[in-house]
Amino acid sequence: MLDIRRIHYGEWQFVIRRDKKEMYFILRILFFLIFLINEGN
């Protein structure tokens, strides 16, 4: 799995082209975490 902290802004397009499925998986996790934080407040 990708280490999101290592991905710089300029590398996003490369990452998306390399492995869209992995990218969507990461985005789903991020949105889920944001949802949990919002529910907690």
C-alpha cells in the first residue's frame, strides 16, 4: 500500500495513472476518516 505521506502534489497524476484501483481505495479510506471525524464533533 502507498505511504500517503510520501506523495507530493506533483506526483498525484503519476500515482493515479500507475494504479487507479489503489488510489480509489486510499480516497475511500480518507473520506471515511473525514466522516468519522465529523460524526465525532
